[in-house]
Amino acid sequence: MLTGMTGVFLSASWDTILMIVCSTVVAVLLGLPMGVFLWGGALGGCIEKPSLHRLVSALVNIMRSVPFIILMVALIPITRFLVGSSIGTAAAIVPLAIGAIPFFARLAHASLEAVPHSLVEACESMGATPWQMISRVIVSEAMPALARGVTLTAVTLVGYSAMAGTVGGGGLGDVAIRYGYDQFNMPVMLVTIVILVILVQLMQWLGDWWANSLDHS
Amino acid sequence: MIELRGIKKTYRLPTGESLRVLDDVNLIIPKGKIMGVIGRSGAGKSTLVRCVNGLEKPDSGEVFLDGQSLLTVSASALRKARSKMGMIFQNVNLQKRKTVFENVAFPLILQGDDKDAIRKRVMSLLDQVSLTDRVDHFPSQLSGGQQQRVAIARALATAPPVLLCDEMTSALDPETTQQILSLLLSLQRSLNLTVLLITHEMAAIRQVADRVAVMEAGQLIEEGSVLDIFQKPKTETTKALVQSDAHLGLPASLQAVCQAEPVESGYHLLNCTFSGAVAAQPLISECTTRFGVALNILQANLTTVHGSLMGKMCVAIELSDHLPQVVGFLKESGLTVEALGYVNRNDWSLS
Ligand SMILES: Nc1ncnc2c1ncn2[C@@H]1O[C@H](COP(=O)(O)OP(=O)(O)OP(=O)(O)O)[C@@H](O)[C@H]1O
Ligand SMILES: [Mg+2]
């Protein structure tokens, strides 16, 4: 029942990896600045903008509370506008990335908060500007935690990408639904699961290695 | 020179109450001197240093650095003023992910100095704190004392004329404390630094400070030269601090029977403080030969305060008609004499 499926698995795996990598990159690129603002924009923070801070914080919470499957459907018009289609791997990246931005923003926020306040003050007393504080102290010191956040985001996206696959997003989720579920092909289903497990293990292993290599405490 | 004028600071607690932490503090730290500030935990010492470099804004009052008011300046001018004041903390506050070199270089990078200049400066600083063999180590690979030396080098990177130290030795063992204090003193001498040294250890003040201010409940209750404060402490708090440093103080059992009123027969207890040449005079035996009274030394301690000898002793003098003469003689000889009270002969044997 698995004959001739190798090519399908390979290209589906590739699609899944592509979706995860692209959406993780977008989530980090946009989520990190948001996390930094969540950290420093509050009253008394080094770039304090209390009203904007409340707005961003509320926005992040709202986005975090919408179930992914609903977010995906709700974003169809935007996806169409951005990639010209609402099905396929490229189309899946849009909701995946948008869903992951607030997720990573919160993780980044928590990582930055964990940097001791006394270190922030020490650097302040050395005459650091807010920008120097963020780029050379806070983000730098939080790097191991941020790396773990990136890993967690990517691993979480594996699950969501499979969900995206069920509604025409491509990748391993798509294979599992089309062959495994619709055609009752149990071996295909199992192989898909094994591939996903291996993928997650690899990502976690890589992420741990990365974070540990950044950590000097 | 740093001048603090009428500094007041009140914290509003979450419960809605307000807590007065600094209450009209006035202090002048002369150029090139080490000013020690001592007080019990919660006295407001940390809040006071934090007001000096603007980490904390006082509710009212003024801070002057060489005549420039620091509380009214713009953010960028404050940053500039901060590079003239190095600060050292109890919990060192090094960046964990930066090497010793990078940590010390950090204030220079903030200033935008060029690479070669930074390299040279950092290596010379690390040489001064004897850490040239640790350049590429991370803070986690260093001992507490070594970490504090890195922090000292970092605080001095921009060649600030002022150094603010908040409990810099409180987390260190006695021996390392000694090393750090002598390093501080030698750096202060060679660079002519103005130092504000916050501590709760009287021993640290005794060894390095020129002047000392005593804080209690947000107020400066006493200020003067270290020798003066050690010889003639005026307030109870200061007396207690000085006594605990000299490991002096009557045992509780003796204190219980010591009374302010003279007794029929017994002993008069005195605390005597002396310094410098007086230490070399055999005053006790002289009392005996001159007046025929025996002085019994209960406790004694000899230390150096700010480089000169200072001794403290607690003596019991047998009550006799000569008592006023004996005390007078001791005072004339240059001792600071403080009467502790009288103990009945019967009580004496009991205690
Ligand atoms: N941010 C703050 N909010 C409220 N209260 C504060 C704050 N910072 C300090 N305090 C209070 O102010 C008082 C003085 O604190 P401070 O840290 O200046 O004391 P300290 O003399 O340095 O004590 P220690 O020797 O323990 O370091 C304390 O009662 C403390 O609880
Ligand atoms: Mg303190």
C-alpha cells in the first residue's frame, strides 16, 4: 500500500519544512520587535508609550485567543491578496505566520522580562541609550531563552501546518488526510506520523543545541 | 565634588501608604576623598546612591556634580554625566553572555570609541585589577571576587572621576573583602577618585574611608572624619556600630547589674578610646603607681582606623576617693572616656 509513495512523502515533507521555516522566520522577524515593545513600552519602561503598549498588548491577546482553524478561514481574503490563492503551501504560510507572530511575541516578552532588572539599571548607569539597552543588553542577554522560544514556535507550527494541510494547505497533513483518512490507508497514516515525530525530534534537538551554545551561565 | 542638598524621597506602597525613605539628606563628598555611608538595612543607603546618578528621582532636593545640577538636565546630558560616575553593585551585574573583555569594553562601546583604543584601554584596566589571564572567560567561570574586580574595571573604563559603590563587598568572604577594599583604596589613590562607599560593615569604613556619614531611617544622623566618628560617636546607633566592629560591648550579665547611680562599694566601669601615640603609653600601670588604685581591663581592642592606630578598652576601677583624679588623669593623657556606670561588689561576684 506504500508502493510509489516515496515521492509523495518526500515532497510533502519538503512542503511542511518550507511552511514551518518560512512562517517561523516571519513570526520571529515581526514578533521580536513586538516582544521588545511589550517589554519596554510599558509605563516606566525604557521606551515607554503606555497607550500604544496597551493597544499592542490587547491586540496580541485577541490574536492569541482566536483558534487557528478559525484564523485560517478568516484570513482567506488576505491570503488571496498576498499570494493570489487560498490553497497550497504558499497560501498556508500566511495564516501560519500571522498566527505565530503574537505567539512568539509573548515568548519573546517573557524571555526579555527574565533578564534581571538590576542589569538593566547597571547599563543605564553606564549611560546606555534605550536603543543600546535593547540591542546590546536585553536581546543579547536573552538570546538563549529567545532561541528556545524560536524552537518552541517552530515545533508548535508543525502541528498547525498539519492542520493547514487538512484544508488544502499541502504538506504532510494533506497526505495524511488524502491517503490515510479518505482512502483508509493506515500505513500511509503511520508513516506520516513517524515522519512528523522525527521532524519534531530533530527540530528540538537542533534548537536545544543552539540554545545551549548561546548560554554561558 | 558631589553635593546633595535637601534630598527627599517617598515611595508609595501598593497598599496606598507612603514610605519616607530619604528625609532631607544633605551631604558633601569632597573631591578625591572616600565618603563612607553606613546604616542598618532599610536605612535608605541604596536609595541615596541611586539618587546621585539618577537611577532614582528624588521628590525634592538637588544633586550637584562639580557644580552641575543633575536633576534638571536633559536625558542625553544625564547620560553624559553618568559616564563620569562609575557604579559598582553588590550583585556585580555583569553580562553573562559577554566575556570579561567584552564586559569591561561595554561602556566604551556605548561611547562609540574606536576598536584599537578600546583594546588598549581594556587591557590596561584588566592589568590594574590583575585579571589579564581571564580576558576571554565568561563571568560564570570566575569567582565572586574576580567578578567584582571585572565590575570595578568596567566602572572605571570611561575614566570617571567619581565611583559609586553600593555594598560592593557584602557578598564576599572576609579575605576577598580585604582584597577588594585594598584594590579600591589603591585605585582611589592612584586615580584620585571621589568615592561614595555604601556599606553596612563598619570594618570597611574603618579601613578605607576618609569621612563617614551614618544613616538611620532616611536621615543622616552623624557625619564626620572617620577617626572622629570612631573615637567620639555621638548617637546610639553610631556607638553600636563602632562597638560591634571592635567586638566590644559589655556582656548581658554584666550589663544587667550595671547601674547609673554610684554604689557604696564596688567598681566604676569606663570605656576608653585612644589613638596614635597614646597607644604606646603605659597609662594603666601609671594609674596604679600614682594613685594606688587598680585598673582592671575587661575588654580591649587595637585596630587601624584610616591608617592610624586606634584602641578601645573597657576598664573597671575600684571605687575610692581617688576616682575623679584617675578619670581626670586619663582624660588629660588624651583618652576619650565614657562612663558606663557602677557595679556593686556583691553583684560583681555574681555576674
Ligand atoms: N521601589 C521601591 N518601592 C517601595 N519601597 C522601596 C523601593 N525601594 C526601596 N524601598 C524601601 O525603601 C527603604 C530603603 O531602602 P534601601 O534599599 O535604600 O535601603 P538600604 O539602606 O540600602 O538597605 P540594605 O542595607 O538592606 O541594602 C526600605 O524600607 C525599602 O523597603
Ligand atoms: Mg542597599
